[in-house]
Amino acid sequence: MTLHEFVKRMIGQAIEDIHTALPAKVEKFDPTTLRGDVVPLVKWRTAKDTEPEPMPLILDVPFWMPKAGPFILRMPVKKGDVVLLVFSERALDFILVDGQPQDPQFNRRHALDDAMALPGLLHQGEDNLPGEHGADVLLLHRETGVKIFMAQDGTVRVENPKAGSHWEMKPSGETNFKTPPHTVKLIPGGAVVVESPEILLGSDGAEEGVPLGITLKEWLDGHTHEYSWTSSGGSGTTSPPTSESPKPSEKVMVE
Ligand SMILES: [Fe+2]
């Protein structure tokens, strides 16, 4: 063996133990600690001329989630999800205990045991995402189709396509809610328009119909009574009331 070959083999063996990044599959995840067990999606040979076999399970791996100050966006990682593992250049045992710099106390470098997981890798066996909203910020449930998105123009919208429902706020502030057969529209500087086959005001047990103001007022102001008297005998009709009935609301209109 030449020196060149020797050095090459030495370097090759050293690189074998330096792990950088690998896709992996989730076996277990705890949403309260954001830690779980994963298995890398790469098989390796433990000895020369053997069949490649799965790598061992890596236990208690910290998962990365978007988190800042008091806020966190926790994604419900499930068994079978594919994640990206990155391998810490120093042992994680002590350096992730309290958010303060610590002596790692172990000599491991880029070891399999010191993986951190980033959820969100799409493997090619999965269904593609829908083509729409490619330019929007989208939160999508791929099984139900329920989605929340912010479009490029600033429109914010929540949709449940199977129910035909949506909530929407446009850049102008116009706000629409729809759940068939109901719609509610809030017009900036204008009216709120409620369309529905039945509108219950006050409670969901409301049963009394609201009178139609103009119709009622016309009847009140114009109605007469028949009357009769007996002393000298006779009958007639009263004149309409001498004072007007109250005006109907100009704010609340019903049909
Ligand atoms: Fe009357």
C-alpha cells in the first residue's frame, strides 16, 4: 500500500463517522417536548460484502419548530413524516439543557446520536401540492382541503371547500362570511348585510317574528274602526288616529 492509498483510506474511514445531514422518517414524536425518535432513510453496510441494512433508530432527537419570544408554531409531527436531520458538531447532551453555553463534556463530533430534526421534507412518493396559491402564504390541510391563506394583495381568507364555507377580509376591509345558505357582508363605511332563510336575534330559541316597520306604520296611521250607538240609533266609522305612530328604525331593516 502506498502512502497515498494509506492516507486516502484513513480519510475515508474518518469521513464515515462524520455525519452532516440526512433525511429520516419519524417513528415517535412527543408534542410536549418537541422530541422524538427517527430512523435515517439511508441503508448502510455494517461489514464489507453484506447487504445494506437500515441504520439504527436515533432516540430523543430535538425537533426544530418556528419559535420566537412567547410564540410558537407547533406542527403535529406524525409517525412516518419525513424530516431533515442535521448532526451537531458537538455532543448535544449538555449543550441543549438551559440555553446557556456549556462544556459539551463528550468528544463526539457530527455523531448520529447528536441529530436535530427539521420537519417538512416532501418525498417524491407523496401527492403534489395544489398549484393554486403558489404566490400566497398558505396553511393547508392536504386531506380535508381546509386552508388559511394570505394572498399577495393582502386578502386573508379561510376556506372549507367541502362545506362551501369561507371567511374573507379584503385589503379594503370588506369582510365576507359565507356558510351556505347564509352570507354576512361587512361593508367599510357602509352597511352590514345578512342574508339567510332564517335570522334569529336575541337567542337561538327566538320565535316571534319582527313586524315590518313601514307596513305596520301605514296600517296604524290609516286604520279606522266601525262604531255604532244606540241612544238615537246609528253607526259610522271613526277617522284615523289624530297622532302619528312612532317612526320605524332607520338603522335596522328587515324584510
Ligand atoms: Fe285603533
